Amino acid sequence: MGDFNLALVIVAIILVVVVFIFNVYLLVNYQHPDDKNQAYFPKFVVVLGLSVAAISILMLPADVANRQACRHAIYNGACNLTLPMKDLWLAVYILDAVLVFLIIPFAMFYYEGDQDKTVGKRIGSAMLWVGVSAVVCGLVLGILYGLVGKVDFTVRHLSSSTAAFPSSFSYSSGEPCISGSKQCAAYTANAASEKTWTMRTTFPEYAVALITIVGSVLFTIFGGVGIACLPLSLIFAFVRRPKAVITRSQYIKEATELGKKAKELKKAADALHQEERSGSKGRKWRKNVKAVEKELLQLEEDVKLLEEVYPQGEQAETSWAMTVLGYLAKLVLGVLGLIVSVAWVAHIVIYLLISPPLSPFLNEVFIKLDDIWGLLGTVAFAFFCFYLLIAVIAGAMMLGMKLVFITIHPMKWGATLMNSFLFNVGLILLSSISVIQFCSTAFAYYAQATAAQEIFGHTLESLRGIRFLYKYNVFQIAFIILAGLTFVYYAAFGWRRKKPSGRFQLSS
């Protein structure tokens, strides 16, 4: 057992280092050229936030492996020598909450502050906004805790009479009670035996529970959409791929149109900048800014597509070959992702929505993989949890581009501003808590007796005012419905090519 624990600690340290290095790589390659060699504090927050989100997802399979480390121990207290997973969970959740509600908003307010102001004024303005937000959130949380910060546990009161020890046992499943008592077995007791045990939860547990509820709403919306759009977007990207390179005359024509569009956007941006300097930053100004940002993103995408269909330079043929291979890779990944998505949806229906469950399904798959090799099932378990987080990110990006009431903060390779990075990192952190809670529920049979189940167990599902959301599987049902609607949307419109936009004008 000691060797297993040492190996687990070594693997955990290596994974933390790898996650940190990978997130630095993402930051360097996704950042906008305007943010190079500056905005160091937002960059640090981005790397830290992404690392915390990834580590929190990895902690669930680590929790399972940690439980297995002392499973076959023959002396009491063996599990005390394993990793202190409950303390680690609480530390990660506290850091998660501080990042989402304090540090990331401060970094966004500071980054988006007026560049003409001094550093001190920008810091003061950001701290003021964060302070006001923190006070409002604290008051709401405190009022809710004072009013409904209790848990209602449904228990069954069982009792039995006593009798002399018999000389022979004649009890059966039909008559399990002594001396004719009818309240000693849960499955034979009547409805009157059910009681409600009420107690006040601790404030930290209540805060974590409410954060989880907020994250569950985001997870249900973005995850339900993402579980379908993640593989289907890759597959339909292959379907809509350019079949051949265009001629030089076609390239000149398309490039000329894009050049005209770029001049229109520059003229509109200059006009908005002039309005900003004059102090007229009203509702119409903000609407026009968002419209310009959206058109600029579309222009960048059009330029990228034009470069794909007309590669230039000495390596033009190699560039086109890599483009073809890239679309083939999208097809392969899309098909594999579709298999995983179908497995997830089937598991939710079979194991969570049908009572009693028809089958443990993926739980049983993970257990059999563990029988083949100690950590094989844990690796597969980690993959399914990570896939769910990636689906949430994909759903957020899709809805951000489609719905006008959601701020657009897309992630683009080599063209992502720090405010977009910070927004998406906050979304990922908030959703990661719910991903963990959802996975610990969906894989309860495999992840039983873990610290995560102790935290996300009956306290969260028995919280007054929201326990019916879990009792009637509201989040799971909404997840399946959104996944189905997204599949229908892609089946109807996913194969269509985007039409070029017309002349851009600011709203008057």
C-alpha cells in the first residue's frame, strides 16, 4: 500500500506541473499580439484559473485512486496515511470561489479600464467595482442563509420489539420482523414511518451549495448544448470544408471585398473612439461597439478561410496538404467525440433518470478496466469528466456567438484579448464545480466512499428550497432536452455554409 501511495503522490505532482506548463502554452499561443509583453497580472490569473479548473477535475479520479490505495489494508487507520482529499477539496473550492468572485472581476475591471488614467486610478476603480459586487453578493448570501439555510433530511423511523433468542431461525424476506412488528424493515414499513430531520447547515457548506447551483444552471445550458455541438461541429466542419484551391482572379475579387469591409469597420471604430473621447458613452454606443466587435470577428474568420483556399508562398502545396489533413483530423475527432457524447447521454438516461437504474453502465465499464490494470479505469473516468468540461466550453462559445444577450468573448488562436480570456476562465471555474458534482452523481457506484461524495452528498441534495431540483432530476432532464434540440439544429442547419454579410453600418 505504501508503494501505491507514493506512486499516487508522484503522479499528482507530475500532473500539476504538466497542467501548469500546458496552460502557459495555451496563454502564449492564444493571446492577442496587442497583449504581448504586458498585462502580466491578468495573464497570471488566467494561468492560475485554468490550472485550478483542470486540477479540480483531475482530483475526482485522484480521489477514487486514493480510496483504492487503502482498500485492501489489514490494519485500522490505513486510510489516514493516504492523501488528505477532503482538505484538498476544501482548499480548491475556496480558491475557486476567490478567483471567480474577487480576483477575476478585479483583473477584468483593471484591464478594461480607461487607458488614459494612471495605474493607481485604474486599480482604485477596479477595487471599487469589486467591493460593491462583493458586498451585494455577501448580503444576498447572508439573507438567504438566515432565512433558508437549513437541510431537510427525509428519514424512516424503524423499530422492533424484543424476543427471547430462538433455538432455531425461521425468518424470511416476507417476515423479517420479530413478534409480528411491521416497522423494522424499510421496504415493508408504511408511509407514516417517514420523518423529516431538519438541521442548520454550516455557512461554508451553504455557500458552496449555492455556488454549485449557479454553476449547475450554467452547466445544464452550456453542457447540454456542448455535448452535441462539440462532435457535430467538427463533423460538419469537414462537410463544409473547401474542396479545392481557388484561382488567382477569385482570390483578388474576394480579397478586394474583404478590404472594403475592413475599411468600413475602421471608419466605424474611429467614429466610436471619437464618441468615447467626447464622453457620449450611452446605450447606443455600447450596442455599436458590440456590433463592430462581432463584425471584426467575422472578418478575421473570412480572412482565415480565404488564406486556406488560396495558400501562398514557397510552401503553398504543403500548406494545402496540412489543411486537408486538418479537416480529416476534425472528422476523426468528431466521430470519436460523437461516440463519447452518445455514451454520456445513454448513461444519464439509464443510470440517473430511470429509477431504479437499468444498469450501472459506465460505472461497470470503469470497474472492469480497473480489474485489467489498477489505474486504467481511473484514466477512463478522468477522460469522461474532462470531456464534459470541454463540452461546457464548446457550448458556451456556440451560444456566445448565437445569442445577442450574451457577451461575446470568443477564444481564437493568436487573437484572444485578456478580457475574453478572463471571462472564459471564470466560466470554466464556475462550471467545473458542477461538472465534479455531476460526475460524482453519475458515477456514484464507481466513486463511492470518496471525499467528493461526502461533500456533494446528502447536504447539497437536501438543502431547503432547492432539494426538489435534485429530487426530480431537473438538471439532468434539461441537459438531455438541450442536447436533443442542439442535435436537431445541427441536423437541419449544420451542413449549410455561412452567407457573406452585407455592408456594415452603425445604428443611428
